[in-house]
Amino acid sequence: MTLTTTDLLLEATGISKTYGAVVALHAASLAIRPGEVHALMGANGAGKSTFVKILTGAIRPDTGTITLRGRQRIAHSPGEARHSGLVPVYQEPSLIPDLDIRANLRLTETPIEPFRHWAGELGLDTLDLSSMARQLPLASLRIIDLARALAIDPDVLMLDEMTAALPANLTERVLEVIGRRRGGSKSVIFISHRMIEIASICDRATVLREGETVGVVDVTAGAEDQIVQLMLGQAISDMPAVGKGAGAGARASDVTPRLAARSLSARTKLHDVSFELRPGEVLGVVALEGQGQDELFDILAGSERPGGGELLVDGAAVSFRHPADAIRAGLVYVPADRAQALLMQRSVRENIALPFTARMRTWGLIRTRAEHVKVDAAIETLQIDTRAQGEVRRLSGGNQQKVTIARWVAGGVKTMLCFDPTRGIDIRTKHQIYLLVRDLAAAGAAVLLYTSELKEVQLVCDRAIVIFGGRVVAEIAAADADEPTLLRAAYNLKGDAAIPQLAAAEPGSGSVVAPVAQQEAN
Amino acid sequence: MGASTSRSGGGAAILAAVRRNAWTIGLVVFMALLLVFTKIIQPSYGAAGLQGLGSSVLPLALAAVGQAIVVISGGIDLSIGSMMALTSVVSATMMNEQPEEFAIVVVICVLFLGLAIGAVNGTLAVVTRVPDIVVTLAMSFVWAGCALLVLKTPGGGSAKWLLNLVTGSLGTEWIPRAAVLLIVVVAIIWIPLRRSRLGLSIYAIGSNRLAAFRSGVPVGRTRIAAYMAMGLFAALGGLSLTASTGIGTPVPGPYTLMSVAAVVLGGVSLAGGRGGVFGAVAAVIILQLIRSDITFLNINPNLAVVVQGVILIGVVMIGSLVQIRRARA
Amino acid sequence: MSGSASVQPTRASWASAAAWRGMFRDRPIVPLVGLLALMIVVIRIVQPDIISPGWVGVTFRAAIPLAILAACQTLTFLTGGIDLSVGAVASMSGFMVATLVGHQGLAVALLVPLLIAAIAGAVTGFGVGVFRVHPLIMTLGMSLVVLGLANVWQLIMVQTGGGVPPDLRTLGSATLGGILPYSLLVFVPLAAFILFLLRGTGYGRLLYAIGDNPIASRLSGVRSWQVLVVLYSLSAVLAAIAGFLYSGLTNVASVSLVDTAVLPSVAAAVIGGTSIMGGRGGFSGTIVGVLILTVLTSLLSSLGYPEAVRQILFGAIIVAVAAAYTRVTAES
């Protein structure tokens, strides 16, 4: 079963990359056979994105060799990688917003006819080449990006999370088109978090962990468990349980809800969302990507105004014009993207103390001692490693996330809105965050927690609401919220129907590739 | 059926093109209205007025074209005034008391000098990774200093035919030579550039640098190329200064900041990637027309500066207000 | 992550290079003061007789108004902005004082331009903060407006004459015992105020916060337009004060007096280590930056170099220092 180097289409061996003292990759390898769809897997922080950057020529490895069709080469730029036959498609399309599609094709020297063919295959047959990339919906742009890559017919096509947040019907088409490339002479590197997709189209999977290739798995029935095992490693078993139930007394339904939403709607994304969040409760929000949860949290945090519906805090109707209004009403927001939350060049202390001086009457003299007490207490509560506290950007991802939470803990939390707070951080920090959330609830705070990791619901939440297509489609008690149940609910499945069909039939998903005119009409 | 759809498709294409260039078209219409207005308030304004207008806007128009190219690429050049001063004094010194024919050599040399100093600006910005605004600000000192080294006080000379090139009219007296020159220069340099892959790349890196990089655009080289194109236009601007005044002046004029203002008024986004050079040229002409109208109206001429400032602020404010509203809608 | 991120002790040379890098990044003022000291040593070697108490006084006297203008740039840089209107505002206020003092008395003559500056600054702040106009464009437009209005004022006032009031001349140009310029009386409290503002007040924190990450600031409840309106008003008032000192220093009242100081003020803030992209820097570095530029000017003129050489060196130093900052503060 072993293959010699010449049989491989692409081979990367001994790739390492170090940033300062941080080792991003130290023994990564990848071997792609002709005609296969090969998954590249790894938990967040495993070095996947660094590996992708090296393969596509965005950065250079410190050591290691890359061979494509038997010819050794390391690309020095994405342009060079393209010319040697490796074309990537990313989650954010690399189309130039201010150029029309035709100019975008010229920029990458893509022939138009094959492009049209592939765009048609992918369900985009009415595309007007003179429309500006800026005016097209994101899903169309991704399809265009993929069609553009297919039109070149590259030796190796690399898809980096390109199906994320793509509507189900399009995802299906993409997978179908990708699957057709199996068995030929060209190959696909497929990167995705969705195990279902991996199982349906991939031949083999390479798994990275802590900068190292830890295994190559043939994707057959039941391979998922093996892949997950490799991704997690031996050291980490299942997560320890988190104590729950302390806030149970406050969850009686006769208590005035801390936060109540009544038929909230926003633009095209959110149609009718109602829920109640009671003091002492952790309410989970579950949704596939792009179902309106971003808009919901933006509204609750005061960043966006709702198109309709009503929002009540402690029984009184509120209307937020600015995040400051939401904060004053006790609603504090922890965004998923730490780059949105942190002052990267400033100290841990300044980051935590930022809300203290936000209001005009606190512009004056800083009461240093009082501030220190609060900040130190928050640092203590969250166990933030303050060795590199001069600049937040030098902290690890987990510590950064703790700082964004500490900012609100320091001032005392009434209602916390957490949007996927454990995204891309290590397991130990995750667990600390779970404990903290439970502690906050036990102390009477209310927490709304959106999570993309379904198992967190049972670990942390008291109950969960499921949003699909901008509507709340289910409410599930924590006891019943195991992963299969949540996933079925997230796909809005009833009974035992197969997953993709129903999702594809949902109204709204078809409009993603609507012509430009409709988009402009909005 | 087929014909009707194709016609409506063509109509839609025209409509889309109009919409895409709405700002530039609006500027040209406004410029025409201003010309009519000028004629009304000053009935004697005629061919001579147009010729004067042509030669007075030429240096700034060239600077604005150069600045527009850099701003489209996502940069900004605060040294363009100094570059014009340097190229102007170099050309004036070289042409001083030389035969007329020698001026052709001088023009070619100065154009190459423009390319070279543009390349220096661009290379420094790319290699040091210092923000463009800081690099070019620093280089504005350097080029102004170099201009002073070449010529301490205004002096030198210019070939007669160069002067004739930027003043007077061509064919009928209604077509200023300066306007023809401007159109020819832009047509020779900008239009082929705009249509080339390099031109696309310049727009691409200004619009979304990461996407451009991922699409295989050599970002560093393209930035340098944009600065070189700007250097070329700065050299042309410097030559036009020498030609129109007959001497070289080592002190930078107001061209740096005015070119930025014209570019913004011309519909080029300071964030890069959007707009074109024609809007910037129209904006230069409009600013000059306002200045002369205020003189004709016997209003304190200093108010012209105020009006220019108010227009700059007002237009940009309205523009960003529209954008904010559109983002909310 | 936790395992791979740990810092391994390696060769001593690397450690010391990193230590230097760290110092340059965290305390840029140390190498800057070193550079300044080096220049003074050079002056002592090439022109031993030039350094005298009088020279110190003259240097300070020239540096102080520039330092105030550079404060405007420092404060606006911190939020990711820039203030190109300082030249026009400063010239306008110097000129206004000279024309008003004859009829209205010194107090009114000083207050009126300060008030005008504050209004102009507030308008700028509204443009930047509420309408989100790029600060470069907004301040450029404002400088055209202020300059034009000053010119109109000049034409109106051309008959009344007037001149730089003697008190202002003393303040701007006289020195105590030939060493300490009286303008220190203005500068020391101002500098102390700015340093305190940046280090000890909530407002100062917000300047850094907005420049570092406007989205994070907004999500933390900061209404940045309020901060920016106050900032640009403050900047304009500082520019007006600098304008008083400039007219006192030169005994000239002209509407274009301070134009040539705008780019040096930007340069001083850059050399002083304040990032034009926002979120990093401070006023103490800027003061040293101003001194470096002023001493360099003095050195070159004492050596008989022409203005041209000074400008070229200015430019080269800005690029070199900015490149050094970019290198040491770059991520990873």
C-alpha cells in the first residue's frame, strides 16, 4: 500500500515554522495521491492555517520540502503557487470587491468559457459578468471563487472551509462537483469542520495536532471516531462535568425575566425570535452558521436596531441606540472574535478597565486604587496569566478570551451575552470558562450563550433555544439536549428524514444566489 | 423577443455604467453648469478665458492624476508637491541657455527622474512597512531639500516650444492647448495602464489587499508601480510648471494637499480601489472655476479658499453620510 | 498551545537582542534620549564653543511652540487621526491677537482667537466623529476655511494696523538670564497637563482605546464622537496657543506664519514614537523628538550647511526612525 514519491501528486514533508518563541508547526507532512479528495483536519490551533499558508505560498516554512508532480518547489507567493498548479479557495472569497467579475477573472488569468461552465454546474447560470463583486451576496461570491478555481483545472484544488455558512442546497452542489473530481488525475485538499462532509466526499484524511501530523486515516464508515481521537490526542479525555443547578431556585417561571425578546426581527436575517432569559439561568442558543444568531446578538448588544418586535429588560421595554445603552441596562457582550473586543497594543489592566472610563462623567482622574482592586479581583477570578500583560496581543488565545470576559466580570455582571466564547481556545481554558459561567449564574446573573460546540449545551446551559432561518424552531431542556438532538433541531428536522433535503427546501436558502437586481432592491 | 431582451440588456448595461460613474458624470455636468454660470456673470469670458483656465489648471490636474493613481492603489503621496518642485528645477536648470532641440532630451531625462523618485517612494513604503503617509511625508522633506540643492532661488529657463505647448489654443481658439496636452498625456499613459493587468492589479490591491495577494497579485511590486506612475505625472506637472513660468522654483507649491483634495472630490475613495482619474481632473477644473467666478462676482477673493474648504468638507461629509445610511438600510 | 507557546531560554546574544528590542518597543524614549545626547556630543566635538547657556535658551525657545503643535499631532495620532489644520489655526490666532489688541485689550485679543479655534476644532471633531470624514481631509478642509477667513479678516483689518503686543513678544522671545525662555511659563503647565491627561485620566485612556480598536471601544460603551469632538477642540486650542508664541517669537503677524511648522510637527510626533495608526505613543517621546529636530537644525546651521541639507536629513531621520519602530513593534 506504500507509494513512492513519484506516485504522489503533492508531497510536503518535515514542514516547520516558528514565530518568535512560538512553534506553529514542527513536523507537518501531507501526501496527496492523484484523484483523491483529501481532508486536512485539526482542532483550532493545531497549525492548520499555518500549513495552508505555507502550501499556498503566503508564508515560507523554516524547514521542509514540498514536491508537486515530482518537482520540488516551495512557492514564494500565492501567484507562484497558482502557476505551479495549486489553487486555493477560502472561506472569505478572494474576489476584488471593486472590480466586476470579468475583471476579477482577468486578474487571475481565468478563461471565461470554462468558468461559465463551472458556474452553471454549481447552480449559477444566470450570472452577469459585468456585475461588481461588491454587490453580489457572499454565497454567490464563494461559488464564483470556486468556479474560477475549477476553470483553471488545477492539479491541486484546496478548499479551506469554503462550505461554512453556505446554504445547504449550495453545499450539496459543491460537494457533488468536488466529488466528481475523484478518480481523475487531479486532486482536492478539503478542509472543513463538518464531519458529515468529510465522510461523504473524502478518501483520506491527514490529522494535525500541535503542529505535527499525527495520522493519516482512510475515510471509511466509522473513521470519524478515529479522526476525533487523533485530533484530541490521548491526554485529553472527556471533559469533566461542570456543577449545575445552583441557580435552579431562581428559574421558577413566575420570576420576571431579566431579558425578554418578543418577535424580534431584523432585515432579511431574523424573522421572529422570542425567548425569555431569567436571572440565575444560562440559556443556550444553538444554530448552524448564518441563521440569524449574529443579528440577534448585535441587537441585544445595542450594535444594531431591530426591524420589529420588542425587547424587555426586567419587564420594561428598552430601545438601544448604542452599545452604551445596552451596557447601562446591564447587558454586556462577549464577542467571538477577540480582534473585535481587545485593545491589542494595550495592557491587560487597561483592557479590563476600559468600560470604567467609557462614560463622559468618568473621563476625569482615574481612581487608581479602586480600579486596581476591581481589576485584580477579575484577574484572580479568571486566573489570567499576567506574565505578558504589557500588551494583550502577546497573550495566548485563551488568556485573551479571559480578558474579554474579565472586563465585564470586574464591573459586576447582571446579564452576559456570550457569542461562542470558547471558539479556538484550549480545553483547560474552556473548562475554566464553563465554571465561570456557572458561577455567574449561581450568583444570580443571567447568561445567554451561543455556542457552535453542541456538547457545551449540556455541560453549561439550563436549556437551549434553536434558531433556524431566523426563527426559534425548538426549545430543549438541558437534560434532553444531547448532540444528535440538537443537530437535528438545528437542521430543523422532524422525525427521521435525511438531513440535507429538508434544509434545502427551506425558503430563503434559494434566494442566496438571487440576481443582483434583487439584492440592490433591498 | 430575442432582440428586445438584448436591447433591454444593453440599456441595463448603459444604466449600470452610468450608475457606476455617476459621480464623475455629476462632476462633469456641474463643471458645464459652472462654465455657463461664468459666461453669464462675465459675458466677456470666452476663448481667452478657456485658454487661461487650461494653463492654470494643468500642473494641479497632472498632480491630481498622479495622486489618484496612488490613492486608488490604497496609498497616498504627500511628497508630490516636492517632487514637482524638484523636477521643475532640474528641467529649468538643464534647459537654461540651451538650444531648443536639447529640451527634448531634458524632457525625457526629467520623465525618467520622475519614475525614479516615484520608485524610491514606493520601494521605501514597501520595504520598511512604514505607513505610506509617513514615508511620503518624510520624502517630501528629502525631495524639497534636493530641489534646493539644485537651485537655491527661482531661476533657470525653459524652451520656447514648451511654453507654446501649454498656452494658447489649437485649431480653433476655443480649444486650449493645455487641455489637449492633458487629454493626450492621460490617454497615452492612463488609459492603457487602466486596461492592462497592472492597472487591474492597482485597483485590486487598493480594494482588498488580502484578496489581491491571494489572487496572485504581486502586491509590493504593484504598489511600487503605482508610485512610479505617480512620479511620472509629478514630473509632467513639474515640467508644466517650468514651461508655463519659464523658470524653476525650488519651493513646493500647494499641490500636495490640493491634489489630495481634488482626488477626494473627484470620487476616489481614500480607502483605495474606487474611482478614476477623470473625476479628479474635473474636480481640479471646478475648484479653479469657482475661484475665478468669485473674482468675477467682485467678492473678496480670499473667500474662494473658504468656499473650496467648505465644498471639500461638505461633499465628503455628504458622501460618508450616504454611505453610513446605505450601510444601515 | 500552552506547551508550544512557552519561551525557551536560548543563546545569550539572542536574549540581549530581544532585550534591546523590548526596550525600544516599551521605552522608546531611552534610545531617543541617547540619539539626542549623541547629537549634542557631536556638536561639542565639531563646534566646541557653540554650546553655552545662551544656546540652550535659544534652542528651547525655538522648540517650545513646535512642541505644542507636535502635541496636537500626538493626541490626534493616538486615535488614528492627524491634524493638518494646526498651521492655519495657529497663524490665524497669532494674527488675530495682533489686530485686536489695539482696540480690545490683551485679554479679549487672546480670548477671541481661542474661542474661534475651539469652535473650528469642534466642527472638525464633528466631521471626524459623527460624519466619519477621514481626519486628513477634514483637517485639510478646515485649514482652508480658517486660512481663507483669516485672509478676509486681514483685508478688513488692513487699515487698523496693530502689531504683536509687547507682552506676547516677551513671552515668546525673551529669556530669563539668557537661559530660561519665558515661554516655559506656558509650556511647562501645558506639558504637565497633557502628560497627566494621557496617563492619569479616563479621557486619555479612551484616546488610546479608540486608536487601538474602535470596534472594541464601541462595544465597551465608548461613544467615540464625544471623545473626538473634545479632542479636535483641544488640539485647535493648543494650536492657537502655539500661534501666540510663534508670533511673539518672530514678532510677525501673518496669516501664513506657521504653515511651515506643520510638517515638522508631524515629523516630531513620528520620531517621538507615536504611531500614526493609533493606540501607541505618548507626549514625552514627542518632546524629545522636537528637541532632536531643533538641535539638528542648530547643528547644521552652525556647521554652515544649507537649508537643503537640513531638509534631506529630516526626511532621512523620519524614515529611519519610523522603520525602526515598525520593525520592533511588528507582531510575532
